[in-house]
Amino acid sequence: MNDTLAWIVVGFVGQALFSARFIIQWLASERARRSIVPTAFWWFSLAGSAVLLAYAVHREDPVFITGQAAGLAIYLRNLHLIRSGFRQSPLSGDTGG
């Protein structure tokens, strides 16, 4: 596999991970019969964003790099809050898990 094709695959894998988070959130909300954001949403956000950031750096795209890097900080902070015991979201009623 040549370098260009490998990076296209990396980009699509990152996009698939990033997109999967919405399916996870939707299914969890349907199961709970209310809008919630499960912890898996943040893990998929982090994984997808990290892979997409690597792709953006490879492509040398400053707009894409900035967007993905900013998102990483938010996803890491949410996971930290969940791990630290923050369990109730004032906006969604999320239990964090």
C-alpha cells in the first residue's frame, strides 16, 4: 500500500470512529428514553479526533489541525470529569456512564 493510500485509510478510520459516537449517543438515548451522553461517546470522540488530528498533521492543514486539537482538550476534560466522579450533567441529566 503506498503512503497516500495508507493516509486516506487513516483518515477514513478516524472519520468512522468520530461518526460512531453519534450512533452510540442515539442508541443510549433511545434505550434510556431520554437524551444522554454515555462515556463511550467521549472515548469515541477522543479516538476519532486523535486519528483525524494525525491525518490533518500529515496533510499539513492548519484549519483541520486547530479544530481537532481543540476538540481533544474538550474530550479529555469530559473524561477527566467522569473519572473524577462528576456524574450529573445539569443540561442533559446524564449519569456519565
